[in-house]
Amino acid sequence: MRLLGSCGDAPEGAHFQAFRLSMFDDPFGVGARLLSPPLPGLASSSAIRSGFVVAIPVRDEEERLPACLGALARQRDRFGLSIPPTLVRIVVFANNCRDRSASLARRLGESWSLNVRVMEAYLPPAAAHAGNARGTAMDIAEAWLAEQGETHGVILTTDADSQVAPNWIDENLAAFEAGAEAVLGRIDLDGEGKFLPDALHRRGELEDTYEGLLTELSWLLDPLEHNPWPHHATISGASLGITRTAYCRVGRLPRVPLGEDKALIALLSSEDARIRYCPTIHVTTSARTKGRAPGGVADTLRARSRDPQAHCDEALEPFSTAFARASWRGRLRRLHGAGSLALDQASARDLEISAGQVEEIGKASTFGAAWSVIEDQSSLFARRLLRPDELPAQISIARRSLARLRDGGSAARQHVETKSRIPVRSLDDACRSNSFDEEGDSLVAT
């Protein structure tokens, strides 16, 4: 099946049973009694533009879908005015559902005047995964934009077990209007989180703290104009947006079983796309431990509840490695920006990459593509997973080191190296340098 007006084909192995434009009657009679209707307001005065479509993959979510769609029906703009629900176009891709999710989506769309397209499909077991479900929903959204001739439209995606904040649409569109090509929001757990073990909450607080420190480290050493401070580092399909142009340019959402959101951001990064991690965009998602997508949030919460010392996310690496990663990336990005990323033999040796890899880096058309080769091939940046009991010490190291970096001014102008002898030569050919002393938790002059 080729989606009308799309820039590519539908996923292989997807056996589409129906593609229906709402609005249809709900034979189960659940309707608007599940949630309040959209709030009244001066909807006609809203300054929101209509060039966006929200894509939602759904699988057996009749219990949570009303809250998800209700949040989209009650959106407001930056002036506090209601966004007319008729402007909110939504794709619901109901895949392998055994409940009333599809009919409920149609009924709620009609009740709240949302512009909903519901597609039902059966995906064979090998293809019934998160990457295919979200990718199909986003492809339909892209086709809808193309159908209306909206070349510069935006695809937003969230999850059926999530509720976007009242200003979610407006904050996303504001970030795109400011020049972003992809936008990511922050994710919070809903009230079900109170039933999770106390140890998991304490662990979550430590992880959030350390992630924030590593995010600031990256900003200090490798600042990006299109992603100003403050920002976060969360990558989640529960709050992800992308321009139609960028979506097609990178070949659409990767159809991987898990981590399709991270895979898409990796593709965009390799293309030097302008990615904004916006701190004012929030989504609340379910803290349930029995989810729909294998390996998703629910599985992670359940595994960590069983084993409090289960490894942290790979992004939470030892501070010394994170420091080296951000230092090298910042310096090399500036060299690329100046048109001279070509690595000499000394730099290649310091990065522990081969002559063949240096040649591959030199052929890269973007900094992101070059950095991807370096990061993948250099042993300096090998990921070591942390355990929760290691986080307090790493947080302490990070806090002391960041205090010194802040005091020293913009790290983008500093020349740093780790105590493990990872040299980063000065951009201004100055004779001095600095080192990160992991034992002393500080930057020291050398």
C-alpha cells in the first residue's frame, strides 16, 4: 500500500485492513462521559497555525486513550486562548488491537470536534513492534500534510498512555518557528508512580540529577546555538516533533523493534539537523509496569523494581568519559565549522583511530557524520554502564568540576584534556592547557 502523497512506501509486512476517516458512531456508547469536553474560550482568536499533524500509535489502550485525546482537545496557545479542536489533526494507528480503541478514537474525535483519522491494521508478529507502529502513524501524518500541500508542515508524535501539557502544541510550534527541525519534550510519570518502590524513586532522583549535570557539561564544552541553555537531554517518542522536510530527508523513522525515537535522533544528528531539547514542553506518561511495547518504559520500570541495582541508561556514563566526549566533540565541531576538520596523525593517534578511519572521517559531508565515525571507532568513548550506587560519587565529581568550568567562562574557548592523557590542542595555539583530574575531581593547570 502506498500512502497518498507520501515520500516513500508503507512498511513491508503490514496488512492493512481499513483506513477510515472519522467520524463514525461508537457502538459501545462510551463517548464524552469519559472526560470533560474542550474548555470554552475565544477559540476563534487563537493565533495557532494549522500546519501540523499528531501521530499516535495505539494498541489496546481504550482505558487511557480518552485522557490522551482529551488533553489534545483542550490545548491552549501562548495567550491562554483555546485552540480550536478542528485545527488539531490526529492520526490514530490502531495496530493489533483486541479492544475498542479504534471505535473509541472515532467517537471521541466526533464528540470533541477533533480532526481524527483512524487506521486499523494487523501487523504480523515479526513486524508488530514499536518502530513499525510509530513509523506507520508518522508516515500517515506525513501523507496528510502532503495531501494538503503543506511542504513545511510538522509531524508531532506522542503515546496513547500519555497526556500532553495544555500548551504542548503551542510550545512545539514555537520551537519550530524559532528554527528547530526536531523538538523533544520532557517526560514525567503519572500518579501510578506512587505505587513504585521507594528505592526506584530515590534512584530516579539520582539519575535525574546526574543527567542534568552531564547535560550542562555538554553545553559548557560544546554549546549549540539552536539548543540554548537551559535544556534537557530526554529522547522519547512520547514527545517528539519533526518537520516534514527533515523527516523525509533522513528516510523517515527507522523501523527498529526498540529505540526508534533514539534511532531517528541519531539520523538527524548525523545530518547536523537543528534539534531542540525544549524545557517548556512536558508530557505525563503512564508509570504502569505492564505495557504494550516490549522493552519500553513499563518493562524498564518493572525490571528496575525487581533489581534496584540494574544498570542505568547508557547516557549516564562516568564523568571522566563524558568530559572527554564533550571536550573532543566541541573542539572538533569548531574545527569543522572553520572548515578544517581533517585530522593530523597526532590527533588520530590520540583518538585511537586508524588511518582508514581518518580517511572515512575526511569524506563525511557533515560534522555529525564525521563525529559518528569517531565516536563509534574510538575506544576513548566506549560506553561503560553505571549502577545506581555509583551515582552519588559521580554527582559529587560532576558538581565540583562544573563549578570550576562555570567560573572559568565559556568552555568552548578552553583547551582541556583528561588525566588519562587525552589531548585537545588549543584552538588559538596558546601554549597552556588544562586537564581533568578525576582523582581530585577538578580541572587543573598543566
